Amino acid sequence: MTVRVLELRRAACAAVLLAAAAMPACGPHPQGKEGKIEDLYADPEADGEATPLSSAALTVEKIETELPAQVDEYKIGPNDVLNIVVLEHEELSSIRDFNKGIVGTVVKKDGFIYVPIIGKVQAAGYTVQEFQEVLQEHLRKYVVDPQLSVDILKYESQKFYVLGFVKEPGAFPVDGNTRLLEAIGLAKGVLPEGAIDRGYFVRGRSLLPIDLADLLLRGDTSRNVYMQDGDLVYIPSGKDQKVYVLGEVVRPGAVPLENGRLSLAQAIAEVGGILPVEARKRSIKLIRGSWQEPTVYTLQYDTILETGDRIILRAGDRVVVAPTGLTQLSRYMQQILPLLTGADTSLDIAGKSKALAE
């Protein structure tokens, strides 16, 4: 077994075990509700008609998640350029150039600015309103009843990224007012060959339960979140049709859909089969649907051996073979993230983000 396979297996297992001790980054624990077994059909070509699996062969649940309340709050950071105006005290205000206009006050790498007479004042970490109050307190030592205003001329300290099949992928400044729809607009929209229904949103190396297709095509703005530092929106290619087999299998990874067709049994065979000792054979998960509200089918391995060649997978399906039961959507998300756009998306994202930032 290669080092890469061992790393993938460890990552998949770690996501299962660690998530039990921590709340998911995307919000509170998801709530399950009854789904329909009839939604998972066996291969209609096998016997001429679409025959649903027996209810005894699997269980199914619908997972719903909620995002925490989104706060429109921007905190000043290094490299931001501020415009400070102290009434009747031009010497304490930001520099102005007759030809260039307002030059502004740059927040240094250490998070401080320099104000004449006062000296160093920390700016990083404060909202604009908070920093204005801090600066006012400093000015009271030298000015009677100081009247001032602070605003941001240039947002330079924080970036979010829109990558993949959009017209102008790149890094964009966080300003506390940009929402997800506007972020995609800044990238000039999705290319025709982009797969919106399989696009995803990453924050802090965790997937947020946001269905970009609902957002862009069906006008569901309930999850039109504010962009934060390091956020990444990725739109994959519509031609890149894959399913993902994770957890206790020999070679966890992405399996391409050959000619758009792949059975569950074939997918497991492509990754070398399940591990005979480590795998929990009575609880193999097939996760289908959006990140926001996926349907989770739980099958026994014996059922897959008997009928798995008749269960045809769809692009984006996730098959998880784990040593313990998976009940939280965040665990599925944590396991799928390293395989979404290549051998190791987390490293790919970090590399692209760093290159764009430079």
C-alpha cells in the first residue's frame, strides 16, 4: 500500500473520529427526516423496468443543516489603507496629496499605524467603529473634544477566492459587504461548461452546506452568505464526471464515470474493495444530492454483493465505508473535501490561494 493511500485512509478515519468531539464548522448538528426508499432505483436495463430495492435492503434519511447567523462585520488588518480625518487638525489626519488626492494611512505588518504626536496606535483586529473610538481616546490626551471620522480607502488585508470554471477566476478583497452571489459576479459568472450543481464553498477547510445551483438558478438566497477571509468558491467542469469512494477501502479516491455509467459494485471494485477487518460492513453509506440537503442511503455489504451491479451511481455521489456509524453531515463533508478536484484538493486550494495572493 502506498504512502498516499495510507494518508487518504488516515484522513478519512480521522474525520470520523474527530468530528464526534467537535461541532461542525457549518452550524449545529443536522436533523434527519424520513426520505423515500423508492428514490434509489436498481438498474432499469437489468430487467426492463426500474425496480426499487426492498425496504429491508437499506435505510434512508434526509439530512438538513442550518448555517449560523451571518454577521456583516469587517475587521481592519495589515496592508489596509485608512482615511482618518480629524476636524481642524489636518496634521493629525491622513496624508493628502494635491495631485493624487487622499493618500491614506497604511496599516503596517504589525497591525499598527503611526499618528503624529500620538505615535503608534493598534488598528488591526478592530472594526472601523471600534478603531474610531480607540483613536478618539488617544486624541483626547492632546485635543479638546476631538471630532474625527475613519473609513477604509483600500481593502488589502483579506482575500476570498473564486476558482474553477468561471470567466475570471482569482482573488478578491473582503470588504464586509460582499455576499456569495456578488462574489461569483466579480468572477464574471460561471462558464457554460461549469457544473453549478456540483460547485461547492469552502470555509476554514470545511465545506459549507450551500447549494450553488439553488442560489444561482433558483434564486434561493437564504444561504447567500457574506464572504470572509480565505473563503473559496469552486466550480468544477461539467465534463469531469466522478463519484467518490472513501473510508475503509483499499484505495480511497475518485472514480470516473465511464460513458456516464458506473454501478455501485463497480465503484467499490475500482478502489480495490473494502477492508475485510476495518470496514463496518452493515453500514455503508451512499450519499446523494446537494451539500445542503443530501439523501443518505445505508446499505449492508451483502446487499451490495447481491444487487450492487444494478444500482447505477450519479456524478457527485459519495460512498463512505467507515469503521463507525456516520450521523453528521459535517463528517461526510470533511471526508469528501480532499478528493473533490484532484488527488488532494486541500493542498491544491492552498497552493492556488498562495499564488493568487502573491
